[in-house]
Amino acid sequence: MRTGDGDQGRRGLVDRAPVGAVDVVDLFVYVVVLNLAVEHVPSVISEGFTLSLLTALLLKVVLEVVVLVKRRVRTLMRSSETPRGRLAAALSLWLLAVGSKVVVLEAVDLLFGDAVSLGGFFSVTGLVVVLLLCRSAVRRVLRDAPGPVRRSTQQRITAT
């Protein structure tokens, strides 16, 4: 989606439709990965499917915001002309990477209490990495799929 100010490849949360097909696919991927983690990782607990679905939705929202902020910080890092500016942007990326996991843990605790547990920092980090890898793989499959699926979702998937 073009914003008209020369930022052809960048999109913000404001620029996009509230919910698109790619968001629904992401949510399905997150639910599957989260429920596999509940089944196979002892420290990840969810007391039911509805809570898993709501947790996946929370993860989707938090990760979308993190990806948006990360893109902006990387743009600042690339445009910085001084080593100090690049170092500040790199430090910001590191803080964002660590801080986002803490935000996820606190948000899950605040919203779901003891009914959902994503373990600790390292299990959440692993979960987020697997979520993003699976999301990317599914998007790649859909992007390369023939037929109506490709035409309806290709533009949104390649833009993210």
C-alpha cells in the first residue's frame, strides 16, 4: 500500500485495513504453534482452547507493534550518519528485542493470570522465534500458491 509520501514499501498500522486475510492466517499459525508448545513444553500452560486463541491474538497484536517499531528503528539506524547514532539505534533494537518479551509475559499475566503461562524469558523468546519463522513460512507458501489464494493475498503478504 502506498502512502503517497515516497514510502512505497513501508506500512504502518494506521495505513492498513483493520483485519485482512493475512492477519487471520497469522492468527491460525499462532494458535497452532502455541498449542503445540502447550503440548510439548512443560512450562507453557493454557487451560483451554479459548485461552489459547486469546493468547495467540495478544501475541499477534504485540508482535505487530514490535515489528512496526523495529522497522522504524532500523530505518533510523540506516539513515544515521554518525557512529553514535548507529550505536543508539542498535541499542534501541536490543532493548526492543528484550523488552518485547517482558511485555508479552506481563500482558499474559495481567490478562489471564494463572490460567495461561508462557514460562519464562527464554521459553517466550523461543516461542516468539518459532511463531515468526512459521508465520514467514506460511506466508511464503501462500505467496507462491497458484490460483485465487495467491491473487487475493499476495499483495498484502509481500508488503509485510
